[in-house]
Amino acid sequence: MKQILLSITLLVGLSGLAFGQTTPALEIAPGGKLRVGTIAITVIGGVAEPVARFIGQKLGAAVEPVMYPNPEAYLQSFGKGEWDIVIAARVLVPADKADSIADLWVISLVYVAAPGKEFPDIASVDKAGVKIGVIRGAPSDRVLTREIKAAEIVRIPLSPTIAADAADLLRSHKADVFGADSGVGYPVAEALPGATIVPGAFAMVRVAAALPKGRSAAAQAALATILDEAKQSGVVQKAIDAKGLKGVNVATK
């Protein structure tokens, strides 16, 4: 019943467009165009694109992807009016500049061990003398910077060839393990003979949609309804499956 009422509310809001009223749809996608900010990495931007198209269809708006090459550039976009919504890691949303609406999918953060390096579990990685490679500014970097006590963290920039870059870091012995989202970790392990995934996940990243600060409760509720439908109807799962991603699941809440 709650879902039906929310859907009716959204439809009523959309119908107001014909009368020139300010509606939730107009708040979310001003002028009938929805600019969707995200990060150009498969496990985030690659999944976000079809989800964004679904949101645009529900709002009756043309979708314009706004891709950022790395987490730093993405973070710098907040407060600049470059997008209408964002879809990316919840942890990267500044609470004073945007409101996270709903989680869409969850990503495992995993370690890839270099050939010849053996780590029986996640806890065994944080030892003196161990070097952990990470993507600079990524959620994995944030988690490990906070949690790692004894090992050394080695940062590299996000690039279109990040899996190859990470494999080179391990191959050249500049890192003993590479900590990243599963969308990067598994391709690294596949690209480097002898590399293995350390059992378990050292953290989970929740990917959410967010609106700029100041949008009305009605706009937030309308977007939440659409996001829930994207999960319940299989849109998010199909987007994950289309990219062949491991360690990625639809958010349950």
C-alpha cells in the first residue's frame, strides 16, 4: 500500500508539469534534463548509466551523464551546480552539500595478493613490512587509511587502465597486496598470473543516489520511490549482470 501511495504521489507531481507548477520532477530535473554525476569506473559509473536512464524515463527527462575521472574530481563537483543528482559511493557524499536518498547496490572491498604472497585472511594483511596498494581517494583508501595500523599504504591514481596499473604495482613488488572494490580487484587477479584474492572482504561500500542540499521533502520522496522501483523491478540487478561484476549486490534497504 505504501508503494502504491508513493507512486500515486509521483504521478500527481509529474502531471503538474502541464500546468506550469513547481513539481518534484522539476526540482529533480530542471528544464526536463537530468544531469547525473558519477565516477568513471565500471563498478560505479558503468552500473549507474542504465539506472540513470531508468530514472530519466520515470521523470520524463533526457539524461546527460556527467562522468568524473577520479574521486577527487567528483568531490570537487559538489556545490558547483554541475549535476542534478549523483550516483556513487555514499561515503563520498559531503553531508553539508547533498542529501543521500537511497542505497542502490553494495560493493565488496577485497585484497588481491601478489604472486608468491600468501595471506590466509584479511587480518593477516596489516603487518609491519607489508605494502598495500590502493586507488588514491577511493573508498578503499579512506577505509584503509583509517583502519591500517602496521602496514604501509601505497597510493596510485585512478585511470582508465586501473586494473593493469594495479597488476603492474604488484608485479614490480611495489605492493604486496592491492585493496580495491571488487570491480577492480577481480580483474587484477585475472590479469596477473599467480595473483589471488585474499579470503573475505575488508569492508563494504554502499552506492547511493543523492540530491543537492536544499531539495524539498517531496522531491526526495519522489526520487526514493523511483530508486526503490529500480531495485524491485530488476533494473539494478540487470545493470550489475551486464558488466559481469563479482562481489556486487543490490542493496536490500
